[in-house]
Amino acid sequence: MVIGKGENGRFLSEDEAHQVLAEGLAQTNLDGKRVLIIIPDGTRSGPVGLFFRLFHDLLHGRVAAMDYLIALGTHQPMSEAAIQRLLDVTPEEMAGRYAGVRVFNHRWDDPQAMQKLGAIPAAEIATLTHGLFAEEVTVTVNRMIFDYDQLIVCGPVFPHEVVGFSGGDKYFFPGISGPDVINFTHWVGAVVTCFNTIGIKDTPTRAIVRRAAAMIETPRLYCCMVVQGDDLCGLYVGSPEQAWSQAVELSAQVHIRWVDQPYRRVLSVMPELYDDIWTAAKGMYKLEPVIAEGGEVIIYAPHITEISYTHGRILDQIGYHVLDYFLKQWDQFEDTPRSVIAHSTHLRGLGSYENGVERPRIQVTLATGIPRERCERVALGYCDPATIDLESWRGREEEGILLVPHAGETLYRLRSQA
């Protein structure tokens, strides 16, 4: 059963959120249980601090333990200061009111932090991917989950480039999983293409993630948010599949904007919650469907000075290219982590590679703190952010020019693609 409330165009109050969460948690007997709550990192919007307080109000004194695990995937670990900003608490509050609550970063790159759940056989992978792949996938997950009696996933749902819509089971795979699942799921999304995945509810990658999550025997309860910034549009608490599914239905209304004509130039203004191109690439993913053939998307983020804090060295070596560039030269790239290749193709977008000539469908340009030489080295365009006047981009949709002031979470699609 799912306890939920949500409506496009209206925000829930804190009292409403408290009521939904209280009724949702009441479906499970948590008294005396050890509870682990899995939350997003700082690259996702949403009132994580509100829920940190609500969980404490509702469960403190009832449960034997209440800890948090940040579903980083391969993102960088968060510092104590960053965690406190995420949870909207002060150091004094963590040492006082919330003493005893522990917050952990996921460590995807530490084999000792992982535990094997099993493997998805090649034949099953073939079924789940509609014949695209037929290889066995080893499923590992952060071993911390086995120290608890109840797992609670609490995070937002958005259109997503790899799985279709984020949230739900994705907080386990790849959120707190090992590199095998991370690399494989991202590569599946890349082969299907971001264009044919993002904003679609049922995708091959989602099917794999769902299958992997079914291997977890510890009880799971999902608290799925639909948000705009830190405002709460909807909240659904209950069983994994049903809570996520209802959140997706609302997210599709809140986070997908339908337009009639494509744009020849788009300026994606990235907020500071994205601190490298690995995360700020959402300014491309969410706009690619409405950029005209031969058009351009500019990722405007003067505060960003790094391509990827985790994978930058590899991206400097392989660059950003269309999918065919890698597939037709696979012997050169087969030892490269497939999640990194996937990111490369997602940011570069659709295109072709024939007879040694690469033809991307659109141009991708960075207007960031990353210097021209490095942009060109990785096959991306460069624009000095100091030359961009945001005001000159406003109100020019009829000219085929679009300004997106807070890019990264709203997906743009053509009505003809519905």
C-alpha cells in the first residue's frame, strides 16, 4: 500500500509532509529496529533537511538505530560541512539534538565495502535488454545494508538519462552498488541512447535495476519525493515499485515541458549544486530532444573548473564522442570503464562515425571555468563565459533561441515526440 499526496502546480506544506510520512511509516513496525535511510547527495534538489528532521521526530526513541547512507554512485564523498548543508543542520545540532545519528558516504571504489548478492544470468540479461546484451552481471552492494533490519530510500524522482526516471531502486543500483553494476547499467543506457531513455518509465536499465534490487532480502520502504527546488510537489511512501511508480506519474507532469518547435541554440544555465561537467552534463541531457539538427547547446557554468573529479583523467584520454565512435573502434576502448564511455556519449549526443569521420547531430559547447585547450582536447566547443550576456538570451524563443535559467532537472521534449 502507498500513502501519498501530490499535485502539479501546488506544494505540500510541512504539516502535510509530516502526515504522509507518519502514515507511511506506520505501515511497518519499526519499534526496536535498526533503520538505515538512503539519501541523495548534494547534486539533487529536494528538501532533504526537512525529511532528516521529520524522520527524527517520528522515529527517535522508537528505533534502536537510525543512520544515513549517501547514495553517491561514483560521485565524490561529501565532507562533514557539505553533509551538514545537505541536512540543513549546524555542527551544534549534530552534536546535540542529533547525537547518535551517523551519516556515511558510499564507497563504490572500496572492494572491502562491498558484498556480493549474486549474479543476473546472461540469458536473463538478454530478456531484460530485449536482446541488446547477453552477459552475466555480478551484483554487489554496500555491505552496510546487512547491519540493519529496515532500509528506507528517501529521495526525489526526476527524468533521468540512464534509467528513464531516477529514484526508487536506483538508490541501490547504482547508488550504493559496486563498479560492475555501475558500469553495466550506464552502458546499457548509452547503447539505448539518452535520447530514447530519458523521461520514459519502463526502460531496459530500469528492468535490470529492479531485478538487482529484488535480490536484497532486508525489508525496503520507499519515500519518493517529487520536487521543484526545495519545494515538495508530491510525496509517496510505501512498497518499492508502487511508491516509485506513483511518483513517476507526477514527475512526468512536473518535470517534462513540451514544446512545438525545436531550437537552434540553447543556453543551459547550471546551478552551483553541479560542480563538474560529469554532473552538469544534465544541462545537455535534458535539452537534447528539442535542439534542431545542427543546433547548439551551451552549458553555462562559470563556477565549474573540472570535467570530472572522479573520472577526469580518463575523459581527458578518450574525449567526448558519439556512440558509434566507440563501438566501431571497440578494440581501443574495451578496457575503459563503460560508465565513463557512457557519460561521454550522453554528453556528445546522437550522431554518426563513418570512414574515420565523426558527425555529431548537434554542437556541445562549454562556457565554464575550464580553459579552451582542455575543451578542445576532449572534442567540445569553448565559449568564454564572460562574453555571455544572459539578458540578451531572454524572450527569443520565436527566433529559435532558448534560455533555461535553472537547467538540469526539467526535461524538454517536442510534442511530436509524445
